[in-house]
Amino acid sequence: MTAETSALQLVLTGDPGLYAIVWLSLTVSLSAVLCAALIGIPFGALIALTRFPGREGVIVVLNALMGLPPVVAGLAIYLLLSRSGPLGSWGLLFTPQAMIIAQTVLVAPIIAALARQTVEDLWLEYRDELAALDVGPLGRVATLVWDARFSLVTALLAGFGRAAAEVGAIIVVGGNIEGFTRTMTTAIALETSKGDLPLAIGLGLVLIAIVIIINALAWGARRAGERYAG
């Protein structure tokens, strides 16, 4: 039996080990995207609607953080959570919670930058109407975020795609511990190096399927937004 056939059999028969890794990966990534959305959307909207000294510099830094190297983020989180670090007493290093923190750090700038651009574009379009209605700052944020919800869903899906495909940071802070912090990407890297190709290929097939579904949802959200706007 070839490695490809064995991999397909693992996927179709619902191998417990494979799907435990998939479940952990989805839990960590979805949790990270939720945390990143709670941080990134309000922060991006605030930058879009506020004028303050150094604003352009903040935007440049925020856009630059969209390409933050994962291993650098992982190292920073490791130093914070290690025993000698300021948050070492929390005991989070080499746990799923540490992986969620690392992915949140990577995803939040993506969501914040996309939210800022989206809300700023809408603000230019609706500024006169909102000013005429004397809508306050919080009301403006709520109105524009709601109107941009389809575009923001696309931003969230983009963030999830980054989180699901991430490997560097979560290896550093998670340790790739079997049955505890091993995700799809880290397992693929490990199993390939060990020569266990069926499991690596099986996880790769599931990961590709997830990426396709994410892109389909992003496309659907964009089309729904276009129909709504029309």
C-alpha cells in the first residue's frame, strides 16, 4: 500500500490520532482569531476615525506587523512566559494557551490593518451623513463596523488562514508535545522528518481542504457584501 493510499485511508476512516490533531489545531486557531478580532477590529476602527500626532507612523508599523516573522513572535512570547520571564508564574509555556497567545499576536495586526482600511474608506463615504446626524464617536464605530461586516468577515477568514498555516511560533511556545500541543503544521513537519509519510500526507490533505473552505467562505462573504451594497 502506497503512502498516499494509507493517508487517504487515515482520513476516510476517521483515525483518532489524526483527528485529535485536527481538532486541537482548529481550537487553537479559532480561539486566536476570536481574541485577535476583539483586539484588532476596535483598534483598527479607532485609528481610522481618530486623528492624532504620529498616526501615520502607527499605520506604517501596523502594516509592517502584518508580515511579522512567526519565529520572532514565538521567541518574544517564549521570553515572556518562560520561568525567568515576567509572566513565568502563569505556567503557560508549552500549553495550548501559549499557542493561542502566539497566534493572536500574529493575527491581530492583520485584522487591525484590514479593519482600519475598510472603516476609513467607509468613513470618507459616510462622513457628511454621520456628521449631519450628530452621531458620536462610539456610534460612528458601531455604524461603520456593522456596515463593513462582510468585508470584516473576509479579514477574519484571512486571519484564520494565517493562524491555521502557522508553524514557527507554535513550535517555539508549544513544544510540539504529542497529544497536547501538536497541531497539523507541526505534526506534518515532525512526521515528514521521521519518515511517517501517511500521517503527514493525511494531515496535509485535511489542511488543504480547510484552506479551500476558508477561501470559499471568503469569496462567498465578498459576493454577499457586493449584493448587499448593490
